[in-house]
Amino acid sequence: MGLESVVLEALAHCLRPEGFLPEQANLFGAYPVNSRQHDNGSSREKLTCSMLRVEQEARDMSLLLPKELILNLQETIRKRYSRPHPVRQLLLSGRLTKEQLQGWAKNQFHEFRNIHRFFGIRYQKCPIPQLRRDLLENMVEEEGEDLFGGKYPSHAELWVRFAEGTGMAREEILSYEPLPGIRAALEMYVQLVQQSHWTVAIGTGLVFEGEGPKRMRAEREALEKYYSWIPSTALDFFRAHEYHDEGHGNMVIDVIQKYCMEEQLQEEMRAAVKTRTDIMWLQNESIYQTYVRPALSVEVVKEVEGRLE
């Protein structure tokens, strides 16, 4: 019997005139109400204390240990949607056309060119000096590590070079007005970070940065295999994230494990990673409905959307 069930069972028995059964008296640390061993006040007091103890144990059970919390959050992210988004399925299997790939590239750019909007909020809200240093390093990498002698320019610039590699002119991507859903998705995420506890604001990075190295490697390898007409140098965005996101993801995990050890924060974190996952889904869905789905056959639509009818 789980502790939540135990609490409910105990409350039910408190309402019965015959009181607890003898074996239940041992479970809850109280004498049965109809026992000759109780008096008018001490039994009630002991029962109340026992109930409070059981309720506290029930609350403690919902508070996960650090490693358990990370596994729980990762599982929450994986279970949010039953399969990868159709855009990702088609990208990784080499079935996006050049025009569709360009539509994906120029719309994804909207978040990458505005990443300072939520990174800056994370930095501003964080009360821990050493963590702020880590976040500052993260922002420097995003804005261009070449500022301090590093290899790569800003990640937004790297994405522009990728878009150029797909055949788009630089001016086209820089002046492109993203789809309404893409603009809305960014505003939703900025608002999420802004309204969240600082730990949760950083922790939402588990969805993107936490999965970054694996996802970026898969995308780079698919682009190299199926879209070999794209110059290799145009794929540095993916290479940079394969390298940097491993450290960023570890930092996010450390923050969650160390500073998210309250039940309310853990609940807020679960809700936030679900929302961030939904936001990323919305980004892909906007691109899919506009650039991809209209050109697909019925059979492919059923395949990637998981429809069985």
C-alpha cells in the first residue's frame, strides 16, 4: 500500500465509530479508538501526531532525489510526444526537398538570432555568482567565442552560413519575416523563462541543451549523408553544438540536482519542460504545415504522423 493510500485509509478509519483495527493501530502508531488503553485526550493527541507524520511521509515520497529527478524529467520529455515530429523524421531520413530544408532553416533562425532574450533573463535572475559565471560563458559562446580568441563566431552567424549552404542568399535569411507560429513560440519561451523560478528558468535548458549533442550529431550526419550538396563548412553550427552543448547540458543538470530539491520546484520543473517541449513542437509544426505537408503523399503523411486509418 502506497503512503497516499495509507493516508486515505487512515482518514476513513478516523471517521468510523469503531476506530482502528488492532493491526492498524500498530501501523499508525495509535491505539484503537475503542481500546481500553486510551483516555479522553491522550489518544486523540497521539492519533493526530501519527496522522501528521504519515502525511509528511507522503509528501516526502513525492520529492525525488537528484538523480531520480533528472531521470523523471528526461522521461517526461520523451513521453510528451509518442514519436519525433514529422519534420525531424523527414530530415533525418533525407526526404526534405531543397525548398523545404530552406523553409526550416530560415524559420529556425528566428530563435537563434534572439537567444539573448532568454539567456539574459537566466543570467539576471540567477543569485549564485559561480553559476552566473557559467551562464556568462554560455552567452559568450552563443554571441561568438571568436571575441576571445575562440574558433567559432556567433551561433546565429553559423546558422546563417548553414542557410547559405542550402542555397539561400544571406540577405534573404537576414530579412526574412518568420511564420506567426515561429514568432509566437519565441515569445512563449521568453515568457516561460521570465515567469519561472530562476532554477526552473535554467532547468528548461534540459530540453534543448540537455539533448543537444545527440540531436545535433544526428542532424549533421543526416545532412552529410542525404544532402551532400551542402558544403561541409556550412555545418559548423551543428559541430559547435555537439561540442558546447555537452558542457551546457551538464551545467543544467547540476543546477537541477542541486537547487531543485523542493516539491513545489520539482512540480514547476516538470510543467516547464513539458511547455518547452510543446514550444519546440509548435516551431516544427508551423514549418511542417506551411512548407512540408502540402507536398507529401497521403501514404507519407500517414507514416510520419502515425495515422492508422
